Amino acid sequence: MLKLIQHLVVSENGPLPEITDCLYAYIMAGNGVFLKAKREGLHILIPVSSSKIVGLPTLIPYVSLSRRVPKNLLLSFWCKRHPLNINN
């Protein structure tokens, strides 16, 4: 059965958990909860909630795109996500 969302915990000494047969996964780490998604051309790990969780390793967010995205689309997304941090 296809599961749309997974809920995972990053292991202390292991690699980042793989997501299979789902759209995305929430991953609990030492510095909060992250959303991980992977599809053709896009691979992301972004924070959705920050908190200190003792005993788990921290994660570093990333976005990996296989093609270039127009600057105006990126700026539009960034301004909606961080409305107080508008810079050129």
C-alpha cells in the first residue's frame, strides 16, 4: 500500500533515512523536525520546526535542483517564506 507521508527519526550514527514509496517524510533530528522530499529534478531537506532534541544528531538543510530556476520565482518564494528579509 502506498503511504503518502512517512515519519522518521534520524539515527545517531547512521545516514539520513531514505524515503521510499511516499511523497515526503517528516524527519525528527537534534535541531528540530525537517521535511524531506525527492522526485526527478528536486531533492530537498528543509526545516519545518526548530527545537533542541537531546540525543539526536543535527541536520543541515539543503535544496538540490537539476535545472536552473528563474530568479523571479526564487525571489517570490523567498519573500513569501521570509517577508522581513527582503534583499536584492
